[in-house]
Amino acid sequence: MASKENPKVALITGANGISGAAVLKQLSSNPIWSEIHALSRSPPTTTPSDPRIHFHTLDLSAPLSTLTSFLQSHNLTHITHFFHYAYIHSPSLIQQAADNIPLFHNTVYAIDTASSSTLERVILQTGGKDYGIHAQAPPSVPLVESQPRTTNPNALPMFYYTQEDDLWALKEKRGWSWNVTLPFWINGYVPKSGMSWTTSAGMYFSLWGRFSFCFLSCDLLLSCVGSSVMFYQSLALHIKPAIFPGDPDKSSYRRPQHFSTASVIGSFTEWLALNPSPEVQNQRFNIVDDTVTTFEDIWVGVGKYFGVEPKAVAGHDLRGEIEGILGEWEGIGGSKDALKLCTWDIFVGSMAEGDWGSDVSMEKARGVGWEERADTVGEMGRVFEEMRGGGLIPVFG
């Protein structure tokens, strides 16, 4: 239970997002937290029912003085643990930096000022792009936290680096500690966020799954009432496999990939935040499911879930294919809002940007006591069920 002498008070930014929502859910399951505050521009849609949770509407892109005044006027002056997940997405690295560098800088400085006498730990989530793998093959694998920052101009500017520098510069003047967590392809779902590889995968495979279902149903109908060659051929155009954009032997298809399931991110982050060990404090940690996975495993597993045949084809224009079929989304019962959520640039880029994988080491976390693992493909199935339950993707049958 939370101690009156030493209360644990959390503040989470980006609680509407997949990682932020996972951390909010995780903290709410632990009685050690006396208060849990969430900051975002709009109310969360999946907030656990818990009297300790308090939501505050705030635009974090506001100036530092505005953020500080807001925290002070709303009595947010006793925060002990700050978790930063707020993020503004753009396909442009330049725009990502322009939006997200001041977002973190102003927020962490405001919290540091408002809770100067109570702040104990600051947690910043970055990600796999910290290693530059969105633009180049890693110099060595598996990826370890001590790897030097990339200098490849195609990977820059990288706003994560400036966020980390801001964090470390402020820490030098303060007594609190910090952690940086680095998840990779995120597997999770919340209604208002599409910053998940799995959200886009669920939509893509749903389209082909629906076409396959329609084909089988119509084929049965034709066998009963007679054939129509033109109708049959038209349907057959839709009966195609879900195609991975790359040669099965020369692309990233069969190379090791690591995903980060949201619930694992949540439990690991809380574990870090409450861990007083000097080996844990002021350190960067990878966080992945830590199961041996390839895109082939994912493509086959997800294809089986949706009843779609998987295939890998060199030179396949996956982005063009997606743009060509999205017009049929609402026609198969897909949610109108889903199209606004998906980050197709991330989904396609994860598979088409290079022939390397994302082989991630969890040895550093294991070395300080972290033991949890997750079955990535199995967890994706659970996420798809949540998406169906939330009406984001259709149910066939």
C-alpha cells in the first residue's frame, strides 16, 4: 500500500497512446501508488475505474511558463514519478524533431519546477529509431544499449537524442534519477491511437480476410444456382495472399525481429520506476518481448488468424497495394475512424526499408533482475480480439 510518509504519485503524459495507456493500467493495478495523474489534450477512452486516477486536459505544446502555471494551479506539485509518452507523429524526421523536442523539454522542466522537492524518477520512452535502424543496417547485432549514436545523415535529425540530452543536462542539477526505455515494433491497441504495428496489420489482413470469406461464400452460392464466369473471375481477383514486400531469402523476412507488447512495456516500466538499485537508476534499457521472432513468423501467424495465405514477393509495392484497397474498407464493415489511426508509413517501412532485422538484446535488463517474456504472435491475437471488440476491425462469419 502507499505510505503516508512516502507517497508515490505518478504523472503520465500521452496516456491516450498505447504505451501510456499500458503504463496507466499497470500502475492502477498496484496499491503502492496513492495518486495517478494523466495529462493529454483529450480524455482517455480506456481509463481504468480507479479513484486514484485523475485526468487533466492540457496541450503539452504550450510554452514552459504555461505548463508550469497549470501544474501549480492544479496542485500537481508533489509528483514523485514522471512517465513521458506524449508524441506527435509525422513522416518527416525534421517535423518530428520540431514537434517533439520542445514537447518533452518544456514538460520535464515544468514538472521539475512544480515538484522540485518531491520528484524521484523520470522515465522517458524513445524507441528503435534511437539505433538508426530506420535508415541503415545496425553495425552489430544484437542491438545493445551501449551502441554509439548513428551519424548517418539519412537517420537524422533524431529527436530522441536531443530529448535524452535535455534529460541528462537537467538531471546533473538535481537529485532525482532517470531511465530511458527503448521498445521496438509496438504491439497493442487503444481506441484513439494507431501508433502500433499491430493496428495497421489488423486492418490490412482484415481486408484480405474479408475478400476470402466473400469468395468462399459466393463460390458456394454459385455451385448451387449455376456459374457465372465473369462474376467468378471478378471475385478471384480478390483471392490473393497477403504479400510481404521482399524476397523471402534476401529481405528482412527471415531475419530476427523483436516486438514490444504494450502490457510488457507497462510492467517493465513500473518495475524500473520502483527499483532503487544503483544498477537500474540512470540507465537506458531495451524492452522487447524477448521471443525469437521473424516477419515470416508474424506473417504466417497473423495470416492464420485472419484466414489469409501469406507470401513474400521481391519488389512488391505494399504501400501502393494498401492505397488501392482502402476505398473498400467501410464496405466490409470497417470502422471509419480506423483509417485515421493507422500509420502506414511505419507499417510498410518496418518491412520495406532494408534487408536487416531488429535483433535486440535484453541481457542488460536480465542482468538486473527482469524476467518477463511474452509470445509475440499469441499476444497479437489477443490484440486483434480487442480491436474487434472495440469495433475497429470487422468480424466475419
